[in-house]
Amino acid sequence: MIVLGIDPGTAVTGYGVVRGAGNGCGTLLECGVIRTDADRPLADRLFDIHEGVSELIARHSPDAVAVEDVFFGRNVRTTVVLGHARGVILLAAKQAERAVHEYPPAEIKKAITGNGAATKEQVAFMVTRLLRLASPPSPADAADGVAAALTCVMRAPLEAALARSGR
């Protein structure tokens, strides 16, 4: 199973592509960020994110796309703009006919570190350990994308079993 994990953002969208393994977390195939220019109109930035995610899907042909869900902070505008970024990411996945899994940030943190309130540094540390990497994915947004992909990979056996049982 290959999963593209995405940490949405309008300035920086982190991503990680993980190939799952039956006996462990798997292998990191690629990670990085899609950057957009803050001086450009939002519509142009969203187009760039959509194009970037579409290119990743075409290059890696993932079985699924795991997307970090919206977190609700104090700044409503930030939450709304983040929702726009998530929308074009979900659209790219749907256009490519990929399964989409959405996870709240606390759920990803808990799956990776065991603590739903883990810091970005703790998530990066555990991603490094789980995938046996020499150094943490950088920047932190890339590590968060990898964490989303790992969450999907680690939950796949349970979700498959539940689907077979009719739940």
C-alpha cells in the first residue's frame, strides 16, 4: 500500500509518500513541501497546490491520500483559508480516483507518538524512529505530511478488518 500524506497549508503544504509494509511502518519514498508565493492571489496559490498534489499522485500512484483535517484555532480567517487548501487537495485526490482518509491533527499525533497533544518536534522524532531515517524530514510541514501517511498505513489493517466484518 502506498499512501500520500498531506499537511495542508496555503503558504506551505507538507507531504510524505510512504509504502506500507506488512511487518512494520514501511518505507519513506519521498517527502517535501509545496510552497506558494504569499504575494499572489489566493486563487493562484490554490491552483499551485492542486497542481502540486496532482503531480505527486501521478508520480507515485498512491492507493490512498491521507489529509490532516482542519483544526479550529483562534483565528477564524486562518481556519477558512486552510479549508480552501484542503478542498483543492481533496479535489485532486478525487479526480485521480484515490481513496481519501481524513484525520484530525490530535489523532495523527496520538497514532504517531501516543500523545494527542505532542509537539511538532515529538512528531518529527517519532517519524524518524518509525521509518528508521538518518534525520527527521525537514521542514516540519514535511514531517507532518509523513505522519499523516503513516497514520493511514498503520490503521489500514484495522480498517480492512472492520470493513470485512461489516462495521
